[in-house]
Amino acid sequence: EPPLTVRSLSEAIGRPAKQILGILFKRGEMLTINSLLHEETALELSLELGVDLKIVKPKDVEDELQEYIDLPDDPSVLENRPPIITILGHVDHGKTTLVDKLRSANVAASEHGGITQHIAAYQVTKNGQKLTFVDTPGHAAFGEMRARGANVTDIVVLVVAANDGVMPQTVECIAHAKAAGVPLVVALNKVDLPDRNEQRVLQELAAQNVLAAEWGGDTEVVRTSGLTGEGLDELLETLLLTAELNEFKANSQRPATGACLEAFRDEGRGPLAWLIVQKGTLRRGDVVLCGQAYGKVRSIFNEHQQELDEAPPSTPVMLAGLDIVPAPGDKFVVLDDLDLAREIAERRRMAGRQVSLSSRGGKRTLEDILNA
Ligand code: GDP
Ligand code: MG
């Protein structure tokens, strides 16, 4: 919240600071242009100067914005949307290999050269139905996103190597999925290896309260190999079935809201943000507020670098048009007014600066000052 001073009041009501200081002087208060004012005093002064001052607190705007995002939809307008899936698991259990296999089955041959380019999220089509995969860089990032209130995941795929079994990070991933309250599907991976021990892994999972369906529990376990491609069709089918059971729906007819997965600055195109649309439809020309960034949507691209006119719920897009680079986990919302978006973004930047200044506790280095 920007400080309320004689100067800011003078600017807000369009009266000279001298006049305000004059009234205060008559009241016996010797203040300067930079003196802080109480809200009540500011209201009194404005009244005396014949101006109807309205003090808008940032928190109110933020609350209103959150209400707008959370605005419930009439069940009759809800439509099925693709499930949003995050793949988690212990290091080296085969997440990247699995993802590459899933993606390569879904990209045109001509595009293979471009597959090395980093993709934050992508869609896979199976039996005419879409599935959205978010490429979270580890379960820690998954937890951070959640901690920031960006719950984008519907289903977690837990990759467990059949030869290695449940490892420390596997346990952490299970905890994250449980905390998120989302269904878990286990990919019992590397089943091509001769030293696999499936029963032992199922047992270790059971010890973590993840009981396989084949053992009477409610967790689907699919045998996979990212190397041979075995089980990948079954994994996708299991995910579609899980989605069907959970009825993931959204209203595509409202202004888009969602979250930023990651963002960076591109030499030519400026700030680029990977967003996932959770509700509504994002369109070119929309005014977007995303964390401390705002702007008019110049273009939206899918993971194949194809330009889209619009992105319905559960679509991951790369967006160009924001003025600065937002942060992962920032929520985004489409507003109908660019001025409002700018105002909120600027207020957030100011608040962010105040927080970071006070948290430095006076120990400012030259670098801090240069980067401020
Ligand atoms: P990540 O750390 O979970 O992303 O694991 P990677 O995908 O990088 O795989 C780690 C290692 O396991 C690499 O050497 C892969 O070639 C190998 N690997 C991954 N999936 C399989 C699999 O299904 N079978 C076998 N035999 N090796 C695999
Ligand atoms: Mg990896």
C-alpha cells in the first residue's frame, strides 16, 4: 500500500500541497509535504477542500479480484475439459524418458528438430480426447506452486522404477499428491529390466498407504517402459478413465483465469509466459493481469509454436504481450480494462518492493541498489 502523505493527497485531489499544509497549520499541526497523514485526516481535509475523496485499499481490490476468479459457475454451463496431469517421481526413475516418448508419439515428423526446445506443458490426444501434461521441474516446484495458491494439477502420475522401488523422493511425491488431494496413478516403470521386482514395489507402496487396485486398493498401477514404449497406451487410457470418474469440468464462456507455469524474456518477442487456462477462454487482444505483469495479449502459441486464436480450459499456451516477466505460480486473470490491470500490477510491484526492502533489514549491498 503506497504511503498516504501530504504530497500523495495533493496529487490525488488535485489541490496544491501548500493549501493542505495551510489548513493543517491553522489546526496547529506543523507538517511538511512528505509527512504521513492518517486516513481520517485525509478525508477531513478533502471534505474541507470540497473534494469527495475515496480511499481504495489494495487489499479490497485483491479480495474483489479473488472473488471474481472464484465466482462459481452455473452447473448447466460446465463442460468437460482435458485433465491436467503432472508427472512426479524419484530422480532417474524415468520421468523425462517417459515424457519424451509420450510427446514424440504426438508431434509431426517435421517438428522433431524443435523438440529439444523447452516446453512447460503440452497436450496429448488419445482416442480423440485430449490430456494436458504439465512439466513440473520436480516435486519441490509442485509444492511451491500449491503454496502460492496455484492448484493446477488434477492427477499426479507417480513414476516408480520397478528395479529401484520406493525411494525418498517417491515418498515426498506421495505426500505432495496427498496434500493436493488429487488422485494418483502409478507408472511402474522400467519393466523391461531383468532385475525388476514388481511385487516388492507394490508392497513398498502399500507401506506408504498407496494400495494398488490389484491388491484391493484404489490406486491404478500401470506397467510401463519409457524405453520400449510398453504400457504407454494403457497409461493414457487409465488417465482418461480417472478423468472421467472425477468429472473435471469448466465454463469456457467466461473471461479466462489460470496460472503461470514459467516465464522468461525472449530476445525478439520480449516477456513470454507459459500459462495454463483453468477457466474460461483466453483470446488474442484480451487484457491479462498476471502477478505483477499486465498487458494485452499480442499472440498465443501452443507447444508446437503454432499461433492460436483462442485457448479453452486446460490449454497450455505461451503468451506474448505482458510488460514484464511474471513468476511461476502467479495467477492470471482477464480483465476488461487495461487501466485497471495496470493499476493493480503497479500496486503489486510497489508492495513487492516494500516487502523486499524491509526484509533486507538495512543490509543493502550495491548490487541490491542497482537491481532495485
Ligand atoms: P528422470 O530423472 O526421472 O527424468 O529419469 P530419466 O528419464 O532421465 O532416466 C534416467 C535413466 O534411466 C536414463 O539413463 C534412461 O535411459 C533410463 N530409463 C528411463 N526409462 C527407462 C525404462 O523404461 N527402461 C530402462 N531400461 N531404462 C530407462
Ligand atoms: Mg528428468
